[in-house]
Amino acid sequence: MKIFPAIDIKDKKCVRLVKGDFDNKTEYEMSPVDQAGKYMDHGFKNLHIVDLDGALTGKTVNLEIIREIVKKFNFKIEIGGGIRSFDSIKQYTDVGVEKVILGSAAIKDKNFLKEACLKFPNKIALGLDAKNGFLSVFGWKENSNKLTIDFLKEINEYGISRLIFTDINRDGTKQSPNFDETSKIADISKCPVIISGGVSSIDDIKKAKNLKNIEGIIVGKAIYDGDIHLKDLVKEDA
């Protein structure tokens, strides 16, 4: 089980949103680079980064911050947020990011997702962000009217290297992930799944370890708010 401590970047600061609501956000004093350093000091190997400015604009707004984190620390990084072109994917792979997460652009255009998997083998992760079973896109502001399960079945053979499933209703709430829905996704998915949204305690991590086809879990707000201590969390990282 890989633990992915999270860094969400907005206006060059670490922030956490509740249920993806940009009007309901908490800003934290530590810079993204300093936060990454804190994770490295504790011995974490993986990092989940979201460029929230990118999610809103469709551009690689915080590329320089990502570049600095890659340069300074030896993380395996997955990055998401507004990545909607091959150029954006290449910008991130060129700076040394391990996985590039496609979301809205992949859901809106399956051919883009298919081509990306061919052009960047083993580099493309798919972010499926769902609310009440339906996929949301463009910074979670728009409902795609597509059922998550149906979409996954359509693109399952494309060669995606990782799938990140987020239940938006749980994200930033610390109410535990939606394990039932995640299990349904993991049962179907041809690639390993990362659990995202709502992690509240070490018990959630332990529960995730018992699920099939789960590669890892993302932990964000529970770290920032002190509900989970990094020294305890890193013990679960393998």
C-alpha cells in the first residue's frame, strides 16, 4: 500500500477544499515546497499534487513549483489539475513527474486519453471524480452526466497505468473514503486504483489494505489538521 500525502496548490499556497468547493477552502502557512520537504523528512516515497489553479484555467500554472519539488526531493510524483493537452503532459514528464493525471479532458474526449496512453506509455493516470455515481469535470464545477462505472468500461483497455477515484462528497470532509464505491471501481479496473477523498484516520488506511486491486491511498486534510500524524502514517507506507 502506497501512501500519497497530498499537496493542493492555489495561489502558490497549500490549500484544502471541502467537497471541491473553491469558496470553502483552508489555506495553510507552509509553502508547497516546504510541505514536500516535510514529507520527505518523514520518509515518504510518493506524492500527490493537484494544481488547483490549473484545474480552473486548463493551464500548467504552477509548473515551476512542481519543477522545484522534483529537483529538490526524490519523490515519485503524480500531478493533476487542468492537464488538457499533449504539450502539458510533456511539460510535466520533462521535469520528471512519474504520473500525469488526466481528468476532465479525458472524460470529454476519450480519443485524447487513448492517444495520451500511446504517446506516454506508463505515464498516464486517470482521475475519476464522482458525485452520487456521476463523473464531475472542470474543477468539479460541471456534472458530465456519465456514470463512473459506464465510462470506466468504455476506456478500460486504453492502457491507463493508474486510476485515482475520488468521491467528491467525501473529499476534505474527513468522513472516511467511500470504500463500497471504490471497491466496485477496483473490481472492474484493468489498472491499479488509488483511493482518494475523506481519509480521517489510520483505521481508514488499514481498511484500504484489505481491498483488492488497490495500489495506494491519498491523505490530505487529515494531515494538515493534525488528525493523522506523519510518524504514524509513514509506518503504513510500503
